[in-house]
Amino acid sequence: MTEHPGRRMSAPAPTAVPSFRSRIGCDARSGYYAVPRRYRLHLSLSCPHCLRIAVTHSLLGLDDTVPVTLLPAVPDAENGGYAQLRPLYEASSHQHPGPAVAPVLSDDWTGTIVSTHAPDILRDLARRFGGRGPDLFPRGAEDALDGITRLCEQDISGAAQRAGEPHGDATARDTALATLLRALGELDRRLAAQEYVLGARPTLADVELWVTLVQLDTVHRHHLCAAAVHRVTGHPHLWAYARRLAAHPAFGSHLDLDAITRRHHAHCRGQEAAGAAVPIVDWTR
């Protein structure tokens, strides 16, 4: 495949499904550059990666700049992808070997995929298209943003999954729960002193954390014991923050609890635990 400026496909392992990781550049020399209505997002709001992109898109006010095509909650193709996205994948990678999954940032000029890598899409929306919206990816905050992303992925979502593993070692589950509670406690103390994760203004760190908290309550909670969920609820500043953001149109308007539930039931084979009956947040208020 010939590589052109601004376009890069990650080199997959021999058995891996190739991903698309081109970036939006600053000007025409970059190949892919910021032009209103050139690009399109393909999102399923039941997917946490897509939900982060949808919230960011709304915070930046990009409805007229980067159109969005919404996909069903549950993939409809036999291989776990979306039939609607298959032509884009085939146009971008001949005989694409894997499922046609979301999120996708596509180029309407060429009918091909720019990127399927959610972190890159988020940052390019914020840096290349976010001139009229809040500065969600401020210069100099890269390390802090990366730190929050790691905390959410490893110490909240990853730890919650391990803590809810019914066939796992009890010691490992206890260690994972301790990791989860430590991360929540750190964030709770931070949010007791400031309005947003990194200070007085929203950034991509808030998008990352809010979606992670939605997943913790709507997905991971169902596999935790009741005692563990009660301990998770004991972070008042953190959950008040989650409710406050849910009341913001850019966040709450994309929260489809039924879609998340249907996606979870379609993919999850784990056993439901007593924690499923312990509510954390009323997201509809």
C-alpha cells in the first residue's frame, strides 16, 4: 500500500485485524486536513468509545462541520460488525479480514476510512475542528490527559472487570476491588476541590472519566457483589460530578441506557451478581 502525506495505517500483527490511524493535519500538505463537511463520523452510542466521541463532538459544536451517522446499538453482521460500514472498510482495505466496527471517521471525498482509533479521533476533533468550542485538549496538558486515560482504563474499568470475575481467584478479586476503590477515592478528593478533573474548565479528561463512570454503573456493577457496589457508591463528590455532567446537553443527550443494556447483554456471558440491584446514579434525573 502506498502511503501518502497525512495518511498512515498501523502495521498489524500477522493475525490481527488492521486498523486505520490516519490523522487530520493542519493544512492541505497533510493530505487529510480540516475542511467543513468533508469528514463523517459513524457512531453507535452503546459503545463507550463512540460515546466519548459523540460527547466531544457536541461540546465542540460540530454538528454542521462533521456530520454524524448513528448506528444500531448492537452490530448486525454475523462477524460482529456493521453491514452498513462494510463498503467503507472494503474501499479502504481490499478484502478486509475482520468485522466492520465503529467508531469510524470517514472521508466523504474519497469514500474511505480516515481512522478507527478513538483517541486519535478525539484529539483531532479537539485540535483541528474545535476553534469555536472549549479547549478540550489544551497545550501542555498532554501528560495529565494521558494519566487520566490510564487511570480510567486500568484502575477503574480494568479493575472493575477483574473484581467482578466470578471464576477468578478471591485474592485477585480483592486486590482489583482495592485498586478500583483507590482510584475512585483519588478522583473524589480531586473533585471535592475543583469543578472538573483538571481544574476549572472541562477537557477531554472529563469526557473520559464520565463515560468510564457510566460504564461502571451500567455494565460493571452488574458483576460485583452488593458490598462492593456499596463501597463504590461511597464517593459523593465523584458521583455528584457524574450527575452534574449528565444534566449537560452535550453529555446527557447521548446517554442511551437501553442501548448500553442491549449491547451488554449481546456481548456479555458473565453471571449477574447482587450488585446489580444496588443503584449508584439515577441518570434520567
